[in-house]
Amino acid sequence: MRADLVARTIKDLYPIRRSVCIEGPPGGGKTSIVQQVATDLGIEYIHLHMPTMLVEDFGILFPKEGSKQLEYKLPDWFPLDPDTKAILCLDDRNQCTADF
């Protein structure tokens, strides 16, 4: 698929909050296209380079204060507000360890 069609597809799917997986050889501009789409849409671009991240970077369980229950703490980069306007780019997902 041509770069302009990939960008148009992402822009068309963004309003309905659909995930997009872009595959291709290294150096093909996949990350740049996604970043440019976020800029064009005027929204935040959150880039995570997956091979350099730990499983814990995606949140951890910890004891709830005054209780025997556990709580899940989401990472600081995770957009908690459902009205957040952003594209979350999980870059090089295919190079992650089996833990993901």
C-alpha cells in the first residue's frame, strides 16, 4: 500500500477509534507516516519503542492500602481520560520478547 493510502486509512479510522497494524520492511517510513498523521490531525503522538520496554512498563499490580486486594497501576504514559485525542504507536512490536 502506498504511503498516502496508509495515511488516509489511519485518518479515516481514527474517529471511530480503530486499531491499525502496519507491517513492512525496516526503513519503509511506517513510524513517520503515523507521526505525520497525528500532526495533521492536531493530536498527541505517543511513541513506545516496544523492544526496549519491560513488561512492567505497561502497569503493575500492587497491594491496595488497608486491604488484602491488589490494584493495577497504569503507566504514566497511558491516556486515562477517554476524551484524550492521541495516537498510541507501539513501534517494532514484532521484535518484543515472548512476555508481551
